[in-house]
Amino acid sequence: MAERDTTDEYLEGYARILAGACATGRRLTRDELEALRAQGERAAEAGLGLRLLVRAHLSAAQDVRAQLRGAAADHLLVAVEQAVDAFAEGHERAQRLAIRQQEAARREFIDDLLHGRSDPGRLAERAERFGLLLSHAHAVAVAQGPEPYDDGYSVTRGIGASLAARFSDRRILLTTKNGRLICIAAGDEADVLGFFAKQAYAATHGGRVAIGRPHPGVGGVVHSYEEALNALDLAERMHLEDPVLHAADLLVYPVLTRDRQAMADLVGTVLGPLQQARGGARPLLDTLTAYFDTGCVAAEAARRLALSVRAVTYRLERIHQLTGVDPGDPVDRYTLQTAVIGARLLNWPDHTL
């Protein structure tokens, strides 16, 4: 009886419509169908499930059936089918609209969160609806793959399901922005972002993930997000091969490039003479890069460059001759290695300083 009382409001006029249609065997009119759709929308907005409502409609139809006589009863099933179909259409329409509105609100919140827009207090209130407590420190991981991703993609859904299964009790927000996958978690839950990085790397078939440092407050998410983006950009410019990058491990690079003009002067002064070599500066610069990346082990650098050890040794001597800086000298090596890092950051010699 309580169930019937709950649904009675959304059955108003239903029995009359059935009786009218059955009296002549006609189909439901356009106005009747629209009225039923409107009732379905109202019921969905009230949070009533469709199964409960369909059951209530069938029960009410039985009451109508008891009052029909002769041929009129034969038309009831057709009328009920039309009526329930219209009601369900309205219910589903309201559900789709609610989902679109929720998605729009979620997207607006994420855009505001990642760009630091909106009033901090209001943003913190909205964050709780999406599982975040911005009074705590948060860290952001950003995954970039060979193609752009969106919230509805199977890759995103799969990662989301894995995170939910593994960390159902954690406050985690998984989303996308500009074709990248983004995971936001509490700053003291490095295991969450580590797991996300592993899942994203596998799901994107060898993409790259960068993890920003934890930062407190509403602006902490923006700060960590920007660090992750900068790490991805740095990895591309520096040709870093690591699939997972931690912004905390790359802090030296922003320091080196903070004064771009000073770095350009260093690169031009120290490495500029390499352009006098036959074939230009690129082969010698690649040799230095491999040499430093392998811990200054000529044999390992030779394997990486597919050259003989003798060829690498000759190139290092040639670099010493042209620049006056000895790659084998500990003091000179620091200057030369810093200049090589600067060249990679500034994309020299492909671009002029």
C-alpha cells in the first residue's frame, strides 16, 4: 500500500486515458502521450525507479480491466503498451538530461579546479561532491598517450574501474583534460598515483606519465597539475625515456632554464665552436649526450651510438680541440654537461639561440 501511495501522484489521469482509448479502440492521442511523458519526467526527477513505476502502471491497468465490458477489454493491452512506452520515454529523457547536466557540472568543476578559477571557498564546496577535500594536500598525475582520450573512452573507463576496485575507500578523481588522462589523489597516497601510472602506461600502450609534487590547499591541485605538465614537456624536449616521471626528480631543469639568456650564452660560448666540425655540431653533441647519459663510460656510449670505442674517443678529443673544454676533466665536465643539458632544453643547434 505504501508503494502505491508513492506512485499515485504519477498515475494521475492514467486510468482515464486507458478507459477512453478502450471505449472506441482508438490509439492514444498526441496530448495523452505527451502528458504521460511529462509524468515520467516528473517521476524520474523525484528519484523513483522505472521498475517500480511500470509495476504500478500494470497494477492500475488491472483495476481498469475489472471495469471494462465486452470488446472494450480487448483493446486494453494495446492502450497499456502505448501508455507505458510513453511514460518510460519521458522517464528516460529526464535521466539522460540529468546525466548531461551532471557531466556538464563535473566538467566545469574540473576546468575551474585545474586552472585555479572560481572562488576558493565555493570551489572547495563543489570539490566535496566529487570526492575531494581541498583542505588537504593533493598531487596530480597526468598520462599522455599516442592518441587523445576523453571521459567516455574505454581506456578511461577501464582505468577508473581498476582504481575503484583497488582503492574503493580512497578519495580519487579520475578525469581527462586536453586529451590527457588525469588522476588527482591525496598527497600522502603515492600508492594511488603509482598504481594509476602503471595502469595508464599499459592502457595507452607505452604512453608517458608525469606525477607532480603534493601541494596544500585549493591552489595545490593547480600547482601539482602544472608541474606534471611541465615534466611531460621537459621529457619531450630532453628525449627522456623513462615512462614515469616525478616532478620532484626534475627540479634541476627549471633552475637551469630560469635565466634563459644566461643558458643561451653558456651554450653558445661552450658548444658554439662545435659548428666548425665537419658535419656540423649535431654528431658531436649526440656523442656528448650519450657519453654523459652513460656515466661517462666511452664503451657504453659507443654501444648506444652504434660506433666503435675508438670513434667515440676520437670525437671526444675533437670536442676538446674545438671547445678547449676537456670532457675527461672533472671541472670541465660539469661546465660541458650543463651546456649539453641547456642545448637539449633550447633545442640547439636545430634552433638558433
